Amino acid sequence: MEYLEALGHTLREIRVDAGLRREDCSRALSREYLASVERGHQSISIVKLASLCECLGVTPSLVLLTVEARLAALRLEEYQATQEI
């Protein structure tokens, strides 16, 4: 799985778990743009990611950490343990 695909899957899971539709996030991103990001077809700027995360009620750092864990094929808790200094 590539980074954009993992990011898209993560963002979609968070949105769905929050009970939100793509339309509910329209103040952060257009429905079409969000769909493209969630499919891993388009990248997202850090400013737009921060705006989307505010809408989703999560921090960008949690999203990115979750993506890194997914790419490492680890649960988030396991990945965090490997990153502690």
C-alpha cells in the first residue's frame, strides 16, 4: 500500500466512524476532492489536512501516525511503542 492510499483509507475510516458524510466536511474540502483523497488518487496539503482534521475532530499528527502504523503493518499502539525514545 502506498502512502496516499493509506492516508485516504485512514481519513475515510475516521470520517465514517464519526458518522459524517463527505458533504458534512464541505467547509474543509469539496465532496469531489475529498473523495479523490480518500481513494488515494490525490494528495492533500498540510493546510487542507489540518482543516479536514478539525472537521473530523482529530489532530493531523494522529492521522499521520495512524498512516505510518498502517504502512508498517502494525496496530497504532504497537507502532507508537517502536517510536518512543
